[in-house]
Amino acid sequence: MSSKPTAGAVTLEVSPRSAKILVAASGPFQIQRLNASTLPDQLEDPVAALRALCEAQPLGVREVGVLLGRETFSLRTLELPSLDPKEIASMLDLQLGKLTPYPRADILSAWSMIGSFREGYTSVLLAIAPKTLIDNVLKFLKTKSITPRWVGVATEGLEAWWAFGRQGAPPAEGQLTAIINLDFAATDCAILSADGRLLFTHSIAIGADQFAASEQAQLRWVGELVRLPRILVHEEVKGRIGAGIITGVVDNLGHVVEQLATQWGVSVEVKDALEPFALSSIRERARATRVSYTSLIGILAAGKPPRIDLIPQEARVSQALQVRSQQLARLAMSLGVILALVAVLCGEWVLVLRHHLSELERRLAPIEQTSRDVMTRQATMRKVRAWLNPTRSPLEVFRSVSAAVDPDIIVNQLVMETGKPVVIRGKSNSMAEAFAFADHLKQQGTFATINVRPVLKPRGGAEAGVEFEMLCELAGS
């Protein structure tokens, strides 16, 4: 992973009971600012902690990355019988209904490949999060004029942190590393392979808040971790734990570390994720907030967005349209400046002509012709600007169709008429393929809506496949 994050990068981590901010500078990686807001109990408002954080310390930026705290999402490791990403996506789409008790409309999901550990199979990490929480976070950030670049999961930040700060020889083949991140309201256990890949994650509903308040909570916490090797065997995770790393809120964990090392029979080390990257004053501030910044440090240190991104598709389209509108506004401004300069030049020409009218009568005819040509070109430019709309041009339509079509789709006809929807007619093996083609076409961003309908064949027709017709409304109509 890259060791240089974006200059002045800002990342948030949001949970129902806590919200955190971390600001880091590039080259070398150094933490500039951090803060957190925590709630004693979970409120009905899912962004109450984030709202309190922004009121105490305004972000002062236009774009941020957002991580979801471990207690807000489900992260599952699945092994699927395919190596094709498209087939894997279809399988996961079918599996979602079985993996969560919530309706499909109430969740958002994203996945990333771990790797192939046996022939013909692929292991993937599937993240599932409540749509309401993400929508509320996005709406709140919008009220602050802040755009989220991505919405990731905190566990992937642990993987990035370990890859960035790991020292010494890697573990032997088959030896797993357990990263235990003790956060304010929950604990995230990330199981990494010898080469640092995230294989499995286990969540414990005990955080530093309960840990410090009750000895019973500490015993339950240790008991959950002692069960972790058996959970790995049950989940068919290959290998055994060869080392344990405890990070996050790491104050007064000596007795816990000894118990865990004895039960696991391996070395267990406590690491303060802030120590290599922050001044002592910042570390003291972090200890006072009683939350873990490890995932935020990992994501910023990686210098690239997480593989799993839970931003809703409609939000991503809205962001793309906003960028396009800004580009068009800049283009319009540039054209306005050019026209203003042309107008100034024309004015100067008129003054010069009036001053030398008596001396230039014999040249007046060609000058008048030139002036008429200039006015004609100005009128033409005004018409061109009225017609110039990249999202509605035939080239943009052809590009979108070309990018979305696949070998199983045959496009026979494409009709464009001013003020009417674009009509696409073609053939496919099945209507399912036609609908898939429509989905791919909609993702290009050129069309706002696409209606697909089959074309009835004459009786007695023996030709294989189906014919379809699509009515596509251009974006911005």
C-alpha cells in the first residue's frame, strides 16, 4: 500500500454512540488533528454523535471519507463457486435475502474479493449496512455542504493499518494474525492471513465504555476472545492464530493481555496506533476521548479509498451530475469572457472607423462586409452554444450504448429525434439479458430513465432469441 495519503485528508468514523474525525498531512504521514464525540446511551437520532462532533469542531472542508463503526454493519466471509466477478455479483445478489432479516430495500451492500483458496472458488467479503443510517449521514453532511468521497467499513481500516505499520519478517504460511481493536462501544477482531489479507472478522458488543465500568464486562470480553480460535475452525478459516495485536483504547490492559496469551498459547502485543504518527499532545487528547482511531489511521495512511464502498447509487449519480454542472458553469463563464473580449474589440473598431470615416470611405465597403461576417459568426456561436449539450449529443449516446453493450446483445436500430426519447431496438437471447443491458446503459449516466419492452414476433417465426425496444429519456430532459 502507498504510504502517502492525500494532503490534508479528512476522514470521519460514524457510529450510533460515537463519531470521530482525523486529519492527516502527507509526506511523511503525520496526524494533525483528531477529535471525538461520544454518547452515554444510544439515542433515536442515528447521527446525534456526529452532530455533536460538528458543533464542537466544525470540519471546514468540502470533501471527507466516511467509515462506519463496527457495530453498524455486518461483514461476512463467503466462498462462492465461481471465478467470474459478474457471476459472483449475481450470486451475492441472490444470497442477500438469506444473510439478513431486513428487507432488501432497507439495506445497502458492497463486496470485495479476498482471493481463491481452492480451484474454481472465490472467497469474498460482503458488507451489509442499514440504508437509513447511511442516508441520514449523507443528508446531515449535505446540510454542511460536505460531499462524502466514499463510505467504507472500519474493519478494512484495520487491515490497512497493519499493512502500513507492520515491521519484521511476515508470519509463516498458515499463521494468522488477530488484530483486536477495542473501541468505545464495540470490539472488532480482524483475522489477517500471513500476507496481510483480511480473511474474517468477529464483532464483540463490548467496548471501552463497558470495559472500564465493569469487571464482569472484562471477563465476558476475554471469554469471547478465548472462543475466537474455535469460531475460526467453525467458519472454516484456514490456519491458526500465530500472533495477537490489541490496539485502540489500550490503557490498563496488562492482566487481559496475560490471560489472552496464556489461553491462546501465542504472543499478544499491545500497540498504540497513534504513537508513531502523532505528537504527545495529540496522543493525550486521544486518550481523553476514550475511542479508537486505528481504522481512521489505516485508511488515511493507505492513501486510497477502501475496496468496499457503501455509498448509494443515487447519491453517486447526484455527485456526478453536480461535478458535470460545475464543469458546464466554468465553460459558460469562459465563453462569456471570450464574448466580452470580442465585444470590446468590436467597440474599438467602431470608434476607429468613426474617427477616420472621411479618409476611409473607399475602404468602407469591405469593412462593412467584414463587420457583417463577424456579426454572422456571433449569431452562429450563440446557436452553437444553445445546441451544445454534451449529455444530449449523438456521440455521447453512441458512447454510452457502446460502453454498455455486451456480445450477447445485438443493437439493430438507434433513433434520435429532437424532444423525443432515444429509441434503441435490438435482439438478445432473453429479456433478462435485455434488462441487464438496460441496467448497464443506465449506469453510464446519459439516460435518466429506460423503459424496456419486448417486440412481438409474427406468428410462425422460428428465429431464436427475443427482440426488444427501449425508450430512453436523456438525463436533464
